[in-house]
Amino acid sequence: MDKTVQLLQALTEAHGVPGHEAPVRALVRQYLEPLGEVSQDKMGSLVCRKPGDAKAPKVMLAAHMDEVGFMVKHITKEGFIKFLPLGGWFDQVLLSQRVIIKTHKGDVVGVIGAKPPHILPPDERNKVVTKKEMYIDIGATSQAEVEEAGVRPGDPVVPRADFVVLANGKSYLSKAFDDRVGVGMMLQALEALQDKPHPNTVYGVATVQEEVGLRGAQTSVWAVEPDVAIVLESDIAGDVPGVKEDQAPAKIGKGPSLLIYDRSAIPNLALRDLFIETAKEIGVNLQISFIEGGGTDGAAIQRHRVGVPVVVLSVPARHIHSHSAIIHRDDFDQAVQLLVAVLQRLDAETVAALTR
């Protein structure tokens, strides 16, 4: 297991749903501290300042460290736990999935359940079970037993899933690639810059609460006051049965992707072109992609003060917002390679030209 695999495993297996990022934040801080001057804003986002050959321009690399999860909202008298989602969840991927409830007494394992199909009338069996009809079962028989285990309303609930290297050796399966893959890209780019010149100051930012409204980006951008920003994300891979290319064009194993559009932001066109041209120069296969049904931290950063030039560089991932997403190592490595090359080109003149 090489250094990159170890990094991605550590990041994805760490716990950290929106508003409860402390475990993953502690891990990310350990990785950041040797790479620059680390600070933390009052929302909990981490900022790592890496000086280069000039104080300006200030380049913000933003990747969110929270993952989709749940929160305990109610415990029934029979000992079942009702929950609410933290981030977007597709109801079909939830049933029978194991989860971990993070309590003041320690971790409690449970499973998401609903009415058994055996007792449903025929007209209900083919209907999608919605989250409001589901519950978490920890094997308890009463409310008192659940409370004795330490479970309380407000406790965060994390998907229980491990990191696996798949059969081809280059595809990785895990929870939380959205967006621990972006955090990994940021960390490896900052590490690469330790012995490479760059005509700027780079700020690596691991944001919080992206999945519930881009909240960490809204505060951390004030801490940085960037001249330009690159958001590092996971993209929706459309290379699965039933998806048309005009719905989601990115494919795993075909290179990183650059978003030309998402529902919340349109990238700076000159910065977009810089990525495209740089990719051609260094031999990186850059896929052009779009997301019609979602957004990124770029929306909050782009609207800061009088505006910030922003672009979104991604690693395509299958099955995001589930317990088990898949990425490809080649896409990750090429994304880091391209990111570092662009950072070395973002001097004052280039950044000033982005908004002319």
C-alpha cells in the first residue's frame, strides 16, 4: 500500500458529518501542519498558508472535509431511532446499510431498517420507502436501553464503510470520496510545492458544512481573502448503465474533470481556459463536465466581496452520496499533477488578466 492509498484510506475512513467534523479535522490538521502555517476559523474550517515567491496573488484551494450523514432526532418508546439527513441522500441507497452513532459514551453501531416487505400489501411493495419511514435499529427493546447506550437527539450518525482497493488495483471503493478526494488532492499539491517554486501564496482550506449549504466556505473565504480560487471536488461519473453522456459525461479512469457549469456557479472563463491549455501542455487528459443538479463551495467563494475568479477541478466518482463510491487512481494522480502545474503559472500578471 503506497503513500497515496494510505492517505485516501485514512481520509475516507475518518468520521465527520456536517457540523461534527472534529475527528476528520484532527486528522487533516496532522497532515497540514508540516506543510504550512495552520489556523482555524470559528466555524471549524482549517486554513494552511504556504508562502511562495510572492505574497500575492493569494490562491485558495478549497476542499470540504464533511461527508453526508445523519443526525438522531427522536427515540421511540420501543427503542428505534428516527433520524434526519445531513446532506443529500437518495432514499433507495439507505435500507439495510450499517451506520455508527457517535455518542458521548462512544460509538454505537446500528442498521437502517423499515417495515419488512413480507407484510406489505402488493401495492406498497414496489413503492420507494422514504427516509421518514425508516429508522435506525441498534438491537434495543426500549427507549431506556437506547439512552443507556448513550444515544441522544442531536448525535451525529456516520455511514459504516471501509476503504477497499478493488480487483484492478487502481479503483478504490469507500464512503466519503465526496469530498475527501478533494482534501487528498489539496494535501498532495501542498506537499509537491514544498520543493517547487510558485509565484504566489497558496492557502489550502479544508472547509466544513459544505453538504448543508456551503457554510464553511462562506466564513473561510474571509480568512483568506483570495485573489483566485480552485475548488477541489468529486464529480458525478456517468459511465454506469442507464446514464446518457449528455447527462453526466465524466468517466472514471479517463482523467480529472473540469466543470463548465453547476447549478450554483459558472467558472471564470479565463481560468477555465488556463486549466485546459495547461492540461494539453503537460499531457493530462482533462474531461469537460457539468452538474445540473448540485453545487460546490465555489458558489460561496465566487460571490465574496466584489467577486473571486473560481474554477472546479474534480475526480470523477461513481455512486457518490452513498456508503460506497468508486474512484480511479489515475484520475487522482493526474488531477494533482495538473493542479500543481497551474499553481506554478498563477503569477500576478496571469491572475490580474483573469478578470479583464
